[in-house]
Amino acid sequence: MELSIQIRKIQKQDLDFVYKAICELENEVLDFKIFEAIFNENISNPKNLYLIAENEIEALGFISFHTQNLLHHCGLVGEIQEFFIHEKYRGQGVGRLLINEIKDFAEENNLKSIEVTTNKKRVENVAKYERLGFTLSHNKFTIYK
């Protein structure tokens, strides 16, 4: 059975799905009130693009994309911040549809590049991102407080 998938901008009523998805991705329960405030701020920022994939029954996944002008690129660059596909819909093209929407947005807005970072513990993501057209080009270093 072929999935009938719709992609649309995330709205405030999608908060619960996104919250549960991020908690699953991070394998922890995040502070809901703080999460809600950040979610509302981010989806209302015109420099960000938050998309959700859904069928007639439920949400399948979502992607968040933030843009900023960077000096070292002399232009606008976008970075995928969060990218989640519900486990039962993985491998069915949902992620590719979301990425294609991001690529279209980047083209329409003359972005210099699209970047994505994945946690080193998610080694399977490297091959997935490469299949989606990304090149492993940087190392990222982090200081946690």
C-alpha cells in the first residue's frame, strides 16, 4: 500500500508530536514548558523552516531548518537542526520528501549550502545522509556546560 504523504509547515498544534519525537531522539524527557517556549519561538521565526510529514491518520516525521548569514560563506547558509521519522515509516521515502522540501527552499532562497550534524553514536546516519546527497566534510567539537 502506497503512503499518501502531505508535507506542510509545522503549527502550534503539532507541539505534542514534535516534543515526543525529540524526547525519543534524545532518549530523555525534556522540560515541556521550556521546550514549548523554544518551539513557539522557533516556528514563528521567518528565518526557520519547520515541516511535518503526515498521512490521513497521523504525523510521520518532521524536520527543522534554521538559516543564517555567515561571514565565511559570504551568504545565507541553512542547517538541519532536528530530523525525525517515526520508526514504522523509516525507509519509505518520508525523509527524502522532507529533505527535498528543504532543498527547494534552499534553491528558492539562494542558500550557499545545507548542513546537517549527527551525533557520533548514530553511526547509521552517515550513510543515510550521504544517500540524500550530503558530503561528510567537517568535524564538530562541543563543550557542554
